[in-house]
Amino acid sequence: MIRTDVAVVGAGLSGLYAAALLNRAGRSCVVLEARDRIGGRILSVPAGKPGGDARYDLGPAWFWPDMQPRMRSLVDELGLTAFPQETDGGMVMERSRSGPPQRYARGFNTEPRSMRLIGGMQTLVDAIVRRMPAVSIHRGVQVTEIHHGASGPIRIDGVRIDAVSDSEPLTVMADTVILALPPRLIAETIAFYPALPDGLRSELAAVPTWMAGHAKVMAVYDRAFWREQGLSGTASSFVGPLMEIHDASAPDGRPALFGFAGFPAAARKAMGPEQLTQMTLAQLVRLFGPDGARPAAVFVADWAEDPHTATAADGQPPASHPDYGPPSSGIAAGDGRLILAGTEVAAEFGGYLEGALAAAVDAAERVLAR
């Protein structure tokens, strides 16, 4: 059995940052993560270039420092290097199967400009963890039950977390628990004793998980052949399989293109990643020429197939950005011992990395105020 002041369930950005803030404030923390890695929906993969440290984001990749002060401050504090998203050059529009894609001499240069991190967004969570040596992170641990307060004939002083791993069951006793998971996963995968109020559980189950219905495809190349044609790498398609494409090149590594698949999750599951990859390369040939068929590496991340991200209800992504925020019944339960974090419950910037940080700050402040 492990005893700690605070147990954090979920080692995504929000959970890790909350643990880091509490560690800095002198509270003992344990982080429980069902995956075998940290980062949650942040996932940066190497492309295997000899001697290179470049990583490519299959999860969130962008932030906007002019609009998102927490991300800007944290990136600066951790000494990370940001660079602007490549948008210089023309763009391509694919409107139908009946004719060739159209090329436009100028793309869409949005302001404020999107920024990325050298080494991928994974560098952010890695740097946070390096600054919290007193925090114990347990990977491969699935939380199954949370007992708090009066649970049947037994009254628990604090919170008891029951979890399972590949090796053995794990029990954690904590004064407070931060649930830094997508709300739907909390509602569907964890049994609470006593049960959460019906209204709160229903609210959690109704919150769409950001990115959960999406798939992202990354094609890494040995040269940026689209730039040789005066193109930015930005493309839009009504044909697919990718509906939105951007340059994903790493300044410290190979050039790359990535896009979001437009097929529903059920259709992607039926075709499988190999067919999706073949269809994607055929599309990149249509958009950018024959060099699109010769990638050095291709990565597919279908978040709808990740049981630690998505539920069955997330198979169809929302048509617009959800109206995220704290549940109307509040973000603390169990006499304030159960506290929610994660980008979906953030009071602002819900669905973004900034929202994950905002929710972490709020959760840490609630713990420290107890």
C-alpha cells in the first residue's frame, strides 16, 4: 500500500503539471497512469534519422503564445525552444474527384501564428517531470475503484484508490485525489463508493473528449519537395482521406506532412491503418506530386482506438469546438477530496494545452486550500 497526500490519476499534461505544482508546495504526490508512457494525448515520435533527436507530434502540436499566457510562461520557464508553424508559400485545394487539385499562389497566414516546440510537444511533459523528483509516477496502472468517506459500513479517513497493473494489485491511500482524465473515462471506467451524484456522473458522461474521434497521419520525407514547388504544405480536401494537411517538418530533423483523417472512426477501423496509409500516400501524390509516394516513415495515430482516450460515445467527433468548462455541479466531490482536472473541465481554453494547464492550476489551488 502507498500513502500520500495527493494521488493524481492521469499523467497527461494537466495531471503532471498539477503534481509539479503540489510537489513544489511541499505536498507528497503519486501519479497513476494507465498507459506505459507519460503525456496522455501528447505523443511525439522519432522518425529514426541517424544522429537526430527530432520528434513528430501525433497529438497536439500547436500553441499560441500571444493568446495563451500559461503555455508561453511555462515554455520560457522550462527553457524550451518554440518555432512558428510553416505557412509560407501556396496552398492546394482538392474539391472533387472529377478534376485535378487547384493550387493557389498564396496560402492563409493566420495571426497570431501557431507555434510548435523543437523536439515535439513531448519535450514539455518531459521537462515538467524532470522538475518533480519527489513525485512517484506509476505507469501501466489502471484505477478501477475509488472509496471515499462513508463507504458501506466502513468510513475511510481520506480516499482509497484500488488499481490493477500487469504485476499486481495496487492500493493508494491519499488525503485528496485529482482526476486528470477525460470526463467520459472517469464516468465509464472508475467505480466510486459512495457513487458520484447522478447529475455529476451524467454531466461527465456527456462531455466529448477532445481529439478522441480523430486520427492523425504523419508522412516523413527526406526532402521538402512541396517547398521546391513554392507550396507551404497546407492543403484542404473534400475528397480525403485527409481533409486538412499541414507542414509538420522538424527543424532538427526531416521534413514532414501531416493531416487529419476525415473518415468516421468506424470506417477507419474497418479499413485498418495500412489501407489508410495507402490512401493517404495516393492523396499526397495527387496534391504534391509523385514524391509523395516515397516517405521515409509513416505514422498513424487513431485516437478513437485508444481505450485510455476514447469511449464508444467518442466515435463521432463534434462538428464544432465543444463548449467546455467545469460541470455545473462543480469540479469537486466527496467533501472536496475528489477534484477534477484535464482540459475538458478548464474554465477557459478548454480542449487546448492552455486549458490543461489552467485546470491543473485550479486543481492544485483547491488542494492547497483544504
